[in-house]
Amino acid sequence: MGMLALERSGPNVFKGFTPAGGGPRIFGGAAVAQSLLAAYETVAERVCHSLHCYFIHPGNPAEPVFYAVDRSRDGGAFATRHVSAIQDGRPILEMLVSFQRPTPGFEHQVALPEAPAPASLGDDDPRGATVGIQLRNVGLPRPGLASEVRPPHHQMWFRSNQPLGPEIRHHQAALAYASDFPQLPTIIQPHPVTWATPGFQIASLDHAIWFHRPFDFNGWHLCDMDTPSSSDERGLSRSTVFAQDGTLLATVLQEAMIRLRTPRP
């Protein structure tokens, strides 16, 4: 988990760096994962069950990010933290994250959707490999690369190929990191554009995750995605994440700015 390691800079402040090879801006998943780990440093005997964050400004991957944690509330069962990811004196991300003492209760879940086994697919996204995440998209070409209109649904298997250790925080952080890879490409699928279309712009606005059950992210997980709506230059992606045995582990939602600027003559 060295790719997301933090250094303590004060009782509630932590310094992080972005893994190399992610492009000219800080990858949103890295900021989400490090914000979660910073919040974990201020709680005990509780596990994150949900996080909600907004991307405020683009970050520079060549510079450190400081994660300031506000201990908003410590209750009997739940604890809430507010994390500000700050670079050059301004926030690049704001997160609210809630923790809970593990407690048994009612159980139900949706069924695992049909999907090809990960062993039948090949690794096809080099971005993930640079940070120890394996991504195996179902169907070719990879979303975001095809200019034809495609159905508003996509599936991807993913996992960490680096040891994450016994603590659930590291498995949640790795999943949070990896969950940012497929959301924007899925939003593009119903539209006749690609990353290279002149005048096309897309950027993450927010990211939310609900963790339903403990999991081991060194095993393969299916991310089943759809994009229910695009309007007013915004698109929404939603995902359910399953273990190979069919256990529902997490739900992810992300909204993005999506626009096509007409080139000036």
C-alpha cells in the first residue's frame, strides 16, 4: 500500500504524494483514497461505511497534498470526519466520511449479474498497472476509445496486485482508488465521442462510495456499471461491486461535467 502512504504532519494533518505516471493532474481516485486513509488515522475500532466528496480544483501531481481532518463527531456507534485535501493553500477535494462499529443486523442484497470470468479476459488498461491495480474490461474496445454509440452499461473486473495487509482500511482505499478508473468512460458510451474528439471535455465533479461488507481486494471484483442520465452538461455513473462469489461489497456513484465545445472558425 506504499502508493498511498501518508506522512503525519500534525495531530490531524497528513502529507501525501501522488503515484507517478498518472498524467498532468492528480488522479481523482488517489485524492479520494488518501483522504479516506487520513480520516482513518483519527478513528479507532470503527470501519468506514460511506464517503462523499467533491472535486474542487485540479491538483499538481508533482507537489505534495496536505490532508486536514476535522473530527466532526464521535458517537456511540458512528463517527464523522471532514477531510480537506489542500495544495498550494487551496482545497482540491472536500470529503465527508462516516465510520461505524461493526454490528450484525438485517441482511439482503441484489444478485451478481452475469459476466465473463476474469480469467477469460486480458489486462487492457496500462494506467492501472502503473499503480498496482489490474483492470480487465469486458468487451472491446475499452470504453472511451470507441466513437460509435454504445449501450449505457459496462463491466470491469479489478483487483490490487500488491499485498494490502490485514487492515480493512487499506482494502477500502485501494478499491476507492480503482473505482475512479471506469466511471467517466462509462458516461461517454451512449454518445458518439471519444477522449480525442475536438472540443470534448469531461471531468469528475463528485464521488461517493458505500461500503456494505468487508472484503479482500487482492481478489478479483466485478464492477457492474450503468449511466442512467446525462443532461445540462452533466452525466451520472453508478456501479455495484461484487466479489467473485456474488457477495455485494460496495456501491459507487460519480457525476461528471460532460460537454462538447464547438470549435471556433
